[in-house]
Amino acid sequence: MKTSTKIEIIIVLAVLLRIIFVWQFVNIKNINQWEYGEISKNLIHNNGYSLFYFENDSLKFKYKDDAKPFPSAYMPPAYSIIILPFFCFNSDFIINLLVISSQIICSGFVIFFLFRLSNKLFGEQVAILTSIFYAVIPDIVYSVVSFSPTVIFHLLILLLFDRLIKNEKSLRFNWTIIVLLTILIYLRSEFALFALLILTTIIFKCQLKLSLKYFFVIIILIMPWTIRNVVQFSQFVPLTTNLGQNLYRGNNPSDVGGWGEESVFEEIKELPRDRFFEVHLNEFYLNKAITYIKDHPLNFFTNMFRKQFELWLFNLNDTRVNNFFYLSTTILILLLFLVGVLRSYDILKFKYFYLYFLYFIFLSAIFFTLPRYQTMMKVLMLPFAALGLIWIYGSFTKLIKNK
């Protein structure tokens, strides 16, 4: 059977599996559209890029016809804009169905580019197994029904790594890399950190001029959003207003990943309710988090170990992960990944991959971890996991033959 035929079969089976999953386990009418969807609704209903509002002295973000939401930069704009056309329909059922369908189609492209990248790194056998992993792993299958940029992120990160590997020898200025990095930052603002790590590797290759060129072009491409934020909030908000809340959720007296004690919500009610509300909210949470870290430095460091556990294995507080198939595949992929990384270790060949994993480790250590963060990271774990499985199988068969 031709390789192209094998990939086509895997893609078709992956799409069918996702359709069956949606049909059997998802109530399309009642999917949570999260902040991304609510921002899209506000854009469609001429409220601008907005999110939070108060109702009966309680902070809300779910769209409501008579609400007057505050201007927002809480979420980066790319995903809300990508799904915006679907919100031209008045039916949540149609909106949700269109978003899910588009993400199922996108997952097919992810498998194709994941195969191509894995084939370049480790050969066809590993690439086929990697594609199968992506097709069937539960949390990856689930990601197509989530109003989050996970599947699109997978596609873009694969395109970026494919281009980085191609550009490795020549080290010339590459517009594709620039565009992909910029879109990824607009999709996940914290990705700016990974972009800086990539530029740092270019500097280490004695290419300071090239690195600076990349840096300033990315800054220019991000500038329209930053200027919008400065005009809107009269303060320098380069990307988002959620830094403080994310830092607080990872470092607070309540629990890692928690929203804080009831007294925190009471204090939020006292914040000025003007167009700068999100700036006030960000500063409020940021000050709370910094104070906690200063007062509890030991907790700050010991919690890092828990956060790593939740990044690589499972979240201790999220009931969604209490599923045998999720837990078993997560543990299996992690073990195979570790074997694959150890067997293939090559700092020059895989430096971008190692930086990618370190980037997630750093973010989770400082902030906190949600299950989807592991899912986002996992797309580049899979080639190493497939390599690990093939090595274990080969070692086992050799052992049997020798006996």
C-alpha cells in the first residue's frame, strides 16, 4: 500500500472517529463557548471587542442583549476573529456545529503535516504511528469540540517547525516563519516567549542582525493590536490584560488553579467600572499574586512540582480528566515520549523541540496548568512517543529471538 494511501485512510478514520464522538457524547446545543465565543458575539452585536460586565453586582462575561460590556484585551484576538463569521447565525446549534466541523477538518490537515514532519525526523514507520496516535488519543479527539484554539495551534506549530527545520542550514530571513510566529502570538499571547527563545538560538549562531530583523518585523506586525489597546485603555498593554489573573490563579492562598477566596470577589466589586476596568482587574490580581509570592516563597517553589505533575500527567482538581482512557493514554504517551527523547537525544537536531517543551515547563511553573495546555504541548511529543514505542518493540523482538 502506498504511503499516501495510508495517510488518507488514517485521516478518514480520524474524521469519522471525531464525528462519532460528537454524535454520541456531545450536546451541540449546550457547548460552552468560553471567552472567545462571547467576544465574537459582542463583535457581531456592535459592542466592539468587549467581554466583562456587571449584573446584580456580580461580574459576568456571558453575552446578554442588554448588557454593556467593558472594552477587552483579556484574550488575544486571533481565535475570536477566526470563528467570527459563524456568529452571523442566530442559532447556537448552527454556530457550534460549524465551529466543530471546521475544527474536525482542521484536524485532518494536522495529521497530514504531523506525518510530514515526523517522516523528516524519524522515517515513515514513526510517522505512520505518530499519525495514528493523533487520530485516536482521547484528549486530542475532544479538542475539536472545545471553543479554544488548540487544533489551530497544532496546525500552525507543525507548519512553523517544518519551516524552521527547512531554514536551519541557510538561516536566511523567512517571511513564512515571521507570519506563523505572529499568528501564533495573536492566538496565544504567551507564545511571544517561545518566539524570543527561537530568536535567541539565532543569536547563538552569530546571526545577531538576522535575529534583530525578525524581532522588529514581529513587533511591527503586532503593533496594530498594541496601538488599539493603548488607545482603548490609555496604558501600554502590548498583548493582553490577563497576566495578573493567570499569575494569581497559580499563586494564591486558595489552591493552584483556583479563582481565590470569596473576599477577592468582594474586592473586585469595588474596582472602578469604567472603560479601563480590565486594566484595574489585571493590576488587582497582579498585586495579589506578587504579595502572595513574597509572603510565601516556599509555597511558590513547592507548588512548581505540583504544576509540573499537572502539566505532564493530569490536573488534580479537574473532574474532566477522571477517565480511564484519558489517564491511561496520557501515562503511556509520557513514558513512550521519555524513551523516545532519551534514545534520540541530539541537542543540535532537536533544539527547537527541547525549547518548546521547556517553554511549557516554564509557563506552568510560574502560572498554572489546564488540561488543554498538555494537549497543546502533546502534538510535538507524539513523534518521540512513536519512536519510543518502535524502539521498545524492536528491543523486545530481539530479546525473544535471542532466547
